[in-house]
Amino acid sequence: MYVYLKEDDDLMDVKSSINPRTIIVNSSSKSKDEVLKEIIHSMHNAGNVSSEEGFLKSVYQRESQGITGIGNGVAIPHGQSESVVEPGVAIATLKDPIPWESLDDQKTKIVVLFAVPDNSEGAKLHLQLLAQFARKLGDDDVLASLKSAKNVQEITAAFEN
Amino acid sequence: MMKIVGVCACTVGIAHTYIAQEKLEKAAKKLGYEIHLETQGTIGTENALTQEEIDSADISILAIDVKIKGMERFDNITKITVPTDIAIKSPTKLIEKAVEVAKSRSKGIKA
């Protein structure tokens, strides 16, 4: 299950928690629903989720509990579901900003979706990486690099600082 | 030096908790205050606060959307309780407000 978390791997390497297969650059999605489905499809293809529908439901459940647009054009939806077979994070940058409930009422340009399994016991190491990854999103410098990123390499590089 | 302690905890415990932690730490550091934040998330408690650390602090900030473990540790310290959203949206204002409250308390003025 933890293909890239070997014993000798540096657990502090946040970058290793990003699978290039779940990074979408310049998505032409026009709505929250459309981009969520697009991202979740990539997570299904990458083996993070077993049921796209099941996971989407959990994401909307979280959406109903509070705002996930953290401001600055960034949204961090997430879902916790038995459909998540491997915890992970997916990123989509949007060609055109889309409406999203946010703390500063700005449209969203970057969507970072977290997938968390129902039973977190067996996935603790991986979830620790996701938490460190989330922390990076609290850093304005990381957000600035993320927003100016034009390809997958630049997106992963944004999390290196 | 003004010393702030606190806890961050959100509903799913994977994103807001840690973003709030990072934002508050950055803001406090920039303002020149010492801060120690515990996180309670899906991965459990990290960066745990001891009773001594809490007792020696000037003020506590609880950026929480859910009930937290060990709330009784904060019985004897002034608490500023807010949702994680506030910590993420206005970290600097929140720290400044906490410091203002701490200062007025230490002068014996009820805030």
C-alpha cells in the first residue's frame, strides 16, 4: 500500500506525498462540481479511491459543514470515506477562476483535494505527510509559487520551500 | 517576552488544523511573540503542550471547530476561543487581540 514510503525514505519530504498523476494543470472546469469530479476521477485512476461517487459524497458532506475556500484563490476540499483506499492529495489549477465559498469571497484558482480513509489507524504515516502538506498551504510564499506554476514540475516544486 | 500557547483542531482533522497552526505561528513570529501550538487531528495529538507550558504562558488561543482533549489543562489561563477559519483568515489580528487581552489581564483589568 505504501509504495513510496519505504523505511529509509525521509518522512519529512512533503513532496513525496504528491502523485504527479493527481495533478491537473489548467483545468477548463467551470464549476466546483465539475472540477471536483475531474480531480476525483484522477484519484480513482491513481488508485486513491475505489468509488468516485462514494468519495464525492463525503467531500460534499464536508462542504456542508463549513467553508473550504481558505482565501487567496485557494480551496481545500476534503473527504473522509471508506472509498479512500490510499490517502492522498490532488491538485488542480484552473484556467479560469470558479465560484467557491471562501473566507475572502474570492473565486478559486487552485483546488487542493485531500482524501482521508475512514480508518486512519493503518495510514498514520501517510496522513502525517498530508498534515505537513496542509501546513505548507498556510505559507503565503508557497501559495504564491503554486499560483504562478505552469506545469506539474513547478507545482511540486512549490512545496519544496 | 509575551508567550502564547494554544490548540488547533478542525472537523476532519487533516487540513484546516495545520493551516491554522502554520498561519498563527508565522504571524506570532513576525510580531515577535513566542508561540507553542498543539494540534489535534486525524493523526492524533502532535506538538503536545504540558501543563507547565500552559501555566507559564500569558494567554491561550483555541482555534477549534470540535471539542478537544485535555480542555481542563486550560482551566487557569485566559482563553481566546475561535473557529479555525478566523485563525486562517486573520492570524495577525487574532494574535494582536490575544496579546491585548493578555496585557489588560496582567494589569488586573477585566477584558
